[in-house]
Amino acid sequence: MTQSVFRAQLLTFTGDPAQSPDAAQFHEDGVVIVEDGQVAASGAWSALKERVSDGAQVHDMRDKLIVPGFIDTHIHYPQTDMIASPAPGLLPWLDTYTFPTERGFENEAIAQDTAQFFVDELLKSGTTTALVYCTVHKQSADALFTASEAKNLRMVAGKVLMDRHCPEFLRDTPQTGYDDSAELIGRWHNKGRQMYALTPRFAPTSTEAQLEACEALAKAHGDIFIQSHVAENLDEVKWVKELFPRQRSYLDVYDRYGLLRRRAVYGHCIWLDDEDRQRMAETGAVAAHCPTSNLFLGSGLFDFDKANESQMPVTLATDVGGGTSFSMLQTMNEAHKVARMGGHHLTATRMFWLATAGAAQALDLADKIGTLAPQSEADFVVLDPKATPLLARRTARAESLEELLFAFALLGDDRAVFETYAAGARVHSRESA
């Protein structure tokens, strides 16, 4: 059995650092031993060096830090080419940029080219798993999964469902949306490392008939993911109240159709009330916090204290193209500032947990990703504390793990990612990019 051995500083987690001071496991001289795409062992070099096979190549990177691959829980690959597009708010931004851009994905060549660039951009930023929105076109999902499969990534994605309040050229029907989604589930869910997400865009663009079709698919496939948006923007919240007057809240619309459960991930969750947060905690539905997008579109500030009080699952996400960076490090940067604006101190150690082990736990994938534990899939990132002159100066003065991680989170971006590995294979190298 061929071993790949990586000797470096090592960070992994045994729990939420906000709940346990010992949850972050750091080895200044650590090692990850990979066999057949899985982690065979990880920990201190002194304890594991006898496990290294004779003749195994040891990648000596003791001046760098290995962390589990980042997990981005909310991102739109068709919006790659419209990132950083100006608009006064969410709804006009959708009409002016999003919908016209997504129209192009009826062309398979455009979908394939964008999917390939998108996947490469994720890996460049150290993101090895993402929950991805495609377009209403079935071939857009095929293109994304094909690009992911070629790199052997664990990716979650789905065709968008919209049957009202959108341009005719992007509109499906309850029946076609159901049929296309069922076909894609059959073709891609649990094929290798690919997984499917049922993807109604958001409540205003689906009729009750389409949400009923989503409910039927969710019941028929208990292990697929569900992803949508909720309570991002006050104008949107008001609109949902007009469209669904019988439901108690925006979140309650999804609950009415059985779409709150484990592996259900809702972007934003800014304008929830206490009852909504409690319901998410009860069902295991996940709030994907998208700070760069929320600031860019002026949507509002996510309330970390209320989220913590309710114990609702929370993860971090870029939300490209409303979000302004593919980098989870830059996302941490903005998440910290959003939290501070709400009077909450979000530590770097917890942000790294939210982007790795915490996300994996929330997604029911903790045995596979977000960790360096034995038998997990060997997805990890090699971070370079000397990636830029400023980062090098600051990390050289770091006197604790928190200071080191805080420097990466506040000063880092894709340049800090030296290498990215998926299932033990190198899928990005800064030196050859």
C-alpha cells in the first residue's frame, strides 16, 4: 500500500471551540499519513514516525500549516462571471445581473467552461467541498458534477427550481422541475463523491405546487440535501408575507412543505425571530452565514448571539456572486467584523471550526470531511504563513494558536493557500498555478 506522508504544523478539531477550550488540536510538528485517498493516521510526528513505511516520500513542510479542506455551504457557480456587479439591493441585482447571466447556461459549452473555472477557483482558495447552486437548466448541474468528478471532489449541487416571478427563459414547471431533479438525483447522488441538493431558489420563485413537488422529492430521498434562501433582505421578507399570508414566517413556508430537516441548508437567516431559530435547532436545519454578500447587498447583520442561544447549526459561506470572494479566509475576515458590529467576539479558532469540522458536522458528513481523523477522506489545505510580506511579519510575532489563525483570517486570501489536496491527491499548487 502506497503512503503519502505530510509533515507540517497540524490543526484539527474534536468539537466546537466555543464550547470546549481543548477542542482545537494543534501539533507544532505533526504528520498526516495518507493511504488510498484516506487519512491513515494524523497527530504528532514523534508519536507516528514509526508508522511511516520504508521508502515513503515525506513531504517536509514544517514551516507551513495543514488544516482540513474548507467547506463553503452556499455558493452560485453560474454567478462567477457577474461577481462584483453594482446594484442598489438584492431584488434589482437579481433582475439586472443574475437572471440574464444564468440564461447563458442553456448553452452546454458555457456551462462546462464556467464549471471548470469555478472548481479551479475553489481549489485555489482551499475549498474542497461546496454546496453549489446551478441554474434552472439540467445541463448546468451535469457540467458542475462532471468538473467535480474529474478532480474527485466531494461536492453537493443541484438544479435550481423556479416556476414564477422570474423571466420566462428561466422558468420551469412543478412537473418539469420534479422530473429533472429526480433524473439528476438518479444520475449523480452518491456517485463517487458527488451528492445532490434539492434547490428551490427561494420561496417567492416557487408556487405552492412546486413546493409540494419538492416535498415529495424530499420524502422519497431522505439522504439528499436541500438548499434555499431565507430571510436575507427586509424587502424579500415583506414579499414572502404577501405571497404566503397563511404562514407564520418566511421560514415557516419551508416548514409547511417538510423542507426543514438535517441536511437542509438555508442561506443568510438574518431576519429570523426566536421561534424561527428554535425551529431550525429542533429540525437540524443549517444557517449558512454569508458575510461578504450580506455587506455587499446591504442585507443586514447576522446575529451570532441569538444563533448561539438557540443552538441552531451555523456554517460560513461565500455566496459568490453576491459574495465578493471565493476565499473562506476572506469570508472569515468579514464574519469577524459582522459579529463585532453585533457586539459578539468571534474567535479565529471558532471561524476555522465553522469552515471545517463544524460545517461537516452540520451537514452530516463529519465522518468524511472537515477532519484529519483516521478513515476520513484526505481533503486538506496547506497554508503558508509567509505567503505575503505582511502576513510573514505578523505570523512571525504570533504568540498563540489564536494569534496565528487570526492573522490568516484577517490578512489571508488565496495567496495563503500553498497546496490543496482532495482524497489525498494534489489538486492545486500555488507554485504551478
